[in-house]
Amino acid sequence: MSISLSKLIELEQRLVWDNDYSQSEAWIRIPVAIARTLVYVYREFSSGELNLRAMSLVYTSILSLVPLLAFSFSVLKGFGVQNQIEPLLLEYFWALGPEKSEEITIRIVEFVNNIDVRVLGAVGLALLVYTIITLMQKIEAAFNHAWHVKAHRSFAERFATFISVLTVGPLLVFAALAITGSVLNNSVMQAVTNYEPFGTVAAESARLTPYFLVISAFTFLYILIPNTRVKFLTALVGGVVAGLLWESAGYIFAYFVASATKYQAVYATFGTAMFFMIWLYVSWLILLVGASISYYVQNPNIVIARARKWRFSYATFEGVALTVLVRIVNGYYAKEASLTTDSLSAAQQVPPEMIDKVIAVLENAKVISRNAATPAAYMLRVPPEETSVASVVQALRQYQIVGSRRVELASDPVMESLLTKIDLGIAQALGDTSLKALAQNGPTSSE
């Protein structure tokens, strides 16, 4: 069984990831792209990281749900639509069944209405704000993980993003609901719907409105929250898939709740809380899966490079490092600073993790530097006409992780003599070749 499974894994690796289908017919490329997406999402899911982050978000959501709704309530109150919170909560918890969704909604609304900032004092208010910020930080960290982004926003950027989500998001939802309601209740529209096929179209549009709102909300989150540039079409693809999954999961979960009477008998009043937490977990997990899909759609070459089985040698590391440096040198002469880890990874067809190691070496050697953009782009720090390739290779050979303790070998005259000969051989082979001369025959930055 283990042999058969290993063969299946090798077959999947060879057919899905190792072969290049970029020049194949559309009827081949599209199924392969779908298969790669499914396999990638499965790998992300089976690694357990998405599950852990979804469970962490459930815990934080329970703590911050009431303060979060209270904040949104205070914003919406100024627009006179605060009474729409209860119908939205009922819509979100509909998968729990009519009784449980109504019970949870009533309790949450009661908690929100009972919050009195004057009674809380400075410490209580600070704790409420802290729970909201903690939730937003965990959401950003989860989305950054799905997008393989390591850099975090500054506090000012994070605060501005969170305020946008908490204020603009609810307003957009209620604006969409108000526009939809006004259009459907318009006398002209009602008269038109008496004639077919306009009546059927209006009925189907009303039935699809929840899907549209969910997809729009997910797309909005995929664009705004990750600390990287997310294209609209990319976010829309993830939003459509996640929205359809969320609605479908709602029907499945509603059937599960309706048929799980024995659990209700065992857990009694705790059954509602248990189903509530499970539904929160499912919702967060679907949201993170959609973010992973968005990442793949926007960065297929990077995902392919990361998914392939690589066997890196020291020579490969040097080759990748020099090729990356050549691209940065060409960017220097073209006066462009748009070479990021992702673009270099896609051009090299190697995992971003290896590019990060190469960048760390070149930065430690003070050959390149990064700008303050998001994501960071890399620039040349040394004059390419005066910097020899031999000096760069020497820096690569002396690579050590920043902050780690350097390991010194025991003194051995024979070994020291051998290493000296190797260094001299490399220096003689490279001669006085400069980075500029190497770049003239190397890959271009536009590839």
C-alpha cells in the first residue's frame, strides 16, 4: 500500500507540477490549472496551518464579536441604519436553524445594546479596543500567511486599514441592501415584473442577492487585508469560489444541525454554543481557502516553483544568486526598481524561500539594498563597473546567517592550503570580470 501511495504521489508530482504546459492547448492548460489549484489548496489545508489559524480566529472572534458590532453599531447609527444589524446576523447564522439563529442573534444584540462606555471606564474601554485590534491583527496574519507575506504593516497603516474595514465595509453592505430593496420595491419595477421573462429575472436576482453580497464582501477583504498588492480579478476569483463554498456549506451545515438531535440532547443548552463555534470555524476556514486560491491565481509560477521537488546544490545556489544579481544590475541600468522576491522567483522558477536566502547574502555583503515599498524591491548598492564577480562569489562562499555564531574550523595546514588553492582557482577563472560585463551577457530584467 505504501509503495502504491508513493507511486501515486510521484505520478501526481510529475504530471501536475514538473511538466511545463504553458505552450499546450487550452483544453490541456485549463484542466491542469484547475488540478494545480485543487492540489495546492489541499496541500495548504493538509499542512494544518490554515486549520490552526481558523481555530485561533474562532476564539478571538468570540471575544471581540460584541465590541466589534458595538463599534459598527455606533458608526451605522449616524446613518440611521442601525436596526439592520439584526437581520444581517440572522442571515449569517441561518445555517444554525431558525431557533438557534434567532437565539444567538437576540443575545448578541442585547449585549451590544447593553454596552455603556461611560460605565466601563478607561481600562474597560481599552480592553474592548484591544480585543478588536487583536482580531484584526490575527486576520491580517492569517491572510498574510495565505499569501506567503512575511512583512507586516506599520501600526499607522494597520490602524487605517482596520478603520476602513470596520466603517466602509458595513456601509457598503447596507448600501447594497438599500439599493436592492428600493429597486425591487419601485412601482415601475413591480409593474415590469408582472410580465415575463422580467418577473423570473427579478425573482432570480433577488434569490442571488445573498450570493452577490457574500462574494462582494470576500473580494473586498481579499483586496484590502493582505499586506501586498492584490489584483481585483484575482480577489474576485477567490471571492466567487469562497462565496459559493460558504453558501453551499451553509446548506450542508443546516442539514447537519437539523439532523443532529442526539447532540442537542447530550449538550442541552450548550448545543447552541457548540454549533455556533463550529459555524464560525467553517466560515473562517472557507475565507482562508479563498485567500489561498487568490494567491495561486495571481502567482501561478511561484506556486509551481514552490511545489516542485528541488535538490539544491551549492553550485545551484551560486548560479541563482548570480542570475538574481544580473537582473538587479540590468534594472539598475534601466532605472527601474520593480524587482521583488515574487518577480525574481517567477523569473527564475525557483521557490521564493531560496530567493530570500540569496537576497540575505547579497544584503549582508552590502551589494544590494531594498526600498521601503510594499512589497520591497531590490536595488544595487555598488557600482557595477568597479565590482568584480570574484568578490561577489567570495561573499557567497563566506555566507553565514545574520545573527548566528560563525563556526571556525580547527587549524589544519593541509586543508587550509587546499581551500586557498580553490579560492585562487576561482579568482583566476573569473579574472577582472565586472558585474557590468556579466550583465551584458546575462538574463534581462524584463524576462
